[in-house]
Amino acid sequence: METKRKALGKGLEQLFTNERINFDNFEKDIVRNTSKNDIKEINLDEIRSNPYQPRKTFNEESLNELAASIKEHGVVEPIIVKESIKGYELVAGERRTKASRLAGLKTIPAIIRNFNDEQMMEIALIENIQREDLNPIDEAKGYEAIIIKLGLTQEEVSKKFGKSRSYITNLLGLLRLPENVKKYVQDKSISMGHARVLSKIEDKEKITELAEKIINEKLSVREIEDLVSGNSVKKNNPITRVKPSVNPRYQIYENTMRELVGTKVKISNKKVEIPFDSEKDLERILEILNVKIDD
């Protein structure tokens, strides 16, 4: 066990337990315990994505902003790779790698570590699930893969990632949607709230019909709930609504803010409560709310 600890670091050890983990801590642990002499400049042309990478889409605007920063300041933090038969496979730092290519760089600073295929899969899944810009479908696929690969229950996954059990259940339910509707969710044509309601419906054609109605008529989540709440639409599971707060308008505000920030929001006693999982998650929420902190 001590040998494994030294080779992989405490951050990676967490990936193989049911304890709550944080990918940023894992990455920082590797960087912190690597001497400058062990950071190598490697050719970008020799790097390929982690084959287990669940992320299929990257925010182009965000990548261009990162590329501009790299042009001015260089790559601040090295990426992490493993050697492969032909070059290197990314362990962490895909956005930095893509942005460096956009910035016209030929090489990038990297830390080389040895990981097996199982570790590569778990690292890729855990990293991407904890990144704020992963769309709900890719996130759901990530959780599903971890459940299958590690043999975890939804309850264990919820604890491991600091999410509610209902959040995991609702997210996994999105994978029942028809492929064309999944694409609507991925490109944000319909929201997570809309998709959650649609995922309860059994008839695939009806799901597609309602998804297009949401887009064309700009229906709210409440409006689509009203459309499917009757007995005329056959459902896999009943559509359940959250009980209204003392002030009914608070429920509307809570739902709207939850859709905006991607986490449960509670409004009561003249307070707005927005929980967050980590410093990274807090930064994500502040960015969405356009709150800028001067360094």
C-alpha cells in the first residue's frame, strides 16, 4: 500500500474508494509532488486524448479565451500524460492542450506518469464530471460508466461526488431519451429541467414531439409539466413536483435560479441559499452570476 501511495499519490487513491473526492486535489497533488526537473516539454503533435474521455463537446469561446491567455502568459500549469506506444495519452489538461494548439504552440510542459487502462478511465470520468461545463448527457454517461465499472450504487455515487441521490437518479434518467432529444439537451436547446420531465414519458415519439414543442413555442418547465401531468401521456414514472414554499412566487424564483446555476436554490426568511461543492464550484456559480472578484 505504501508503494502504491508513493507511486500514485493520495489524490488518486481516493479514486478507488467510496469517499468523496475532488479531482482538482488529485491534480494539484501530482503537480505539488513533482520537481521542476521532472516537467518535460513534449510535442503537441504527439499527444492524443484519453480514449476514455466522456466529454464530446468543448466551449469554443472559452477555448479561444484560454488560447489568448496562453499566448500572453504561456501554459501556467503543466498537463499530465502517460506514455503510450505512439507518443502520449492525456490524463489531465485537455482544455490546456487544445488551447495551446489554437495559440500556435508546438510544445507544452507535461508531467509523465504511468497509469493503467482502468485508472485512465476513472480519472477521465471523474475529472469531467467535476468540470462545470460538462453537458448533462455527457455527465450522465460518466456516472453510468462509473456505476458499471466500479460496481457502485446510485447512493454510493451520490456520496462520492457530493450530489443528492435524486440528482443522480434524474440525470441517469436522461439516458432513456431518444438520441435526437439528447442532442437538444447537449446543445442547450432544451434545459435539464425540461429533459427531466420528458425522461419520465414512455412513448419515444411523444417525447420527440414535446421536445420540439418546447423549442418552437419556448415552453417553460412548468408548462411542460402541466402538459404531461394528465393520464393522456403514459409515463415510466409519475411526474412529481416540489411542494410550494410559503410564498408561491419563491418556488418560481427557486426553479429559475436552479436552472441558471445548476444546483438547488432555497429562498426563505429573506435569504437566498446557493450550496456549492468546492471552491471550483463556487467560482463557477459566481461566473454565471457575473460576480467579479478583483485579485
